[in-house]
Amino acid sequence: MKAILTLVALSALLLTTAFAAKPYPLDYCLVTDNELGSMGKVITKVYGDQQIKFCCKPCVAKFEKNPKKYLAKLP
């Protein structure tokens, strides 16, 4: 029972964090500047308190290698 309550609490924390993130302000990929959706389904991640959207999976990997470089592009 304790494990179930812990999982419920952890799930609630993750959901709260995702909904508390600042919305992504751009209509293009932060990594490649491609229009969102031009490479298929848009991928959304939360980094810190900021929502980030990517045009494809390889962009997520590039972002994760050097997030400061790409976050500097946000208005």
C-alpha cells in the first residue's frame, strides 16, 4: 500500500511540474529552426521550468548535449 501511495504522489509531482512549465513561445524548432510539424510529430519536453518543442528526435539529443546554447535563443 505504501508503494502505491508513493507512486501516486510521484505521478502527481510529475504532472504538476509539466503543467507548471512556461509554454514554448516559438513556432519553430529551437535546434534547427525548422517549422514545428515539418518533420512529423512535434516532440515536447520540459527542461527546468520551460517547455521546449522539437521537430524530431535527433534534435532532442542535440539539445541535451548543450542546452544553454539553445535556451539562449528563447525570447
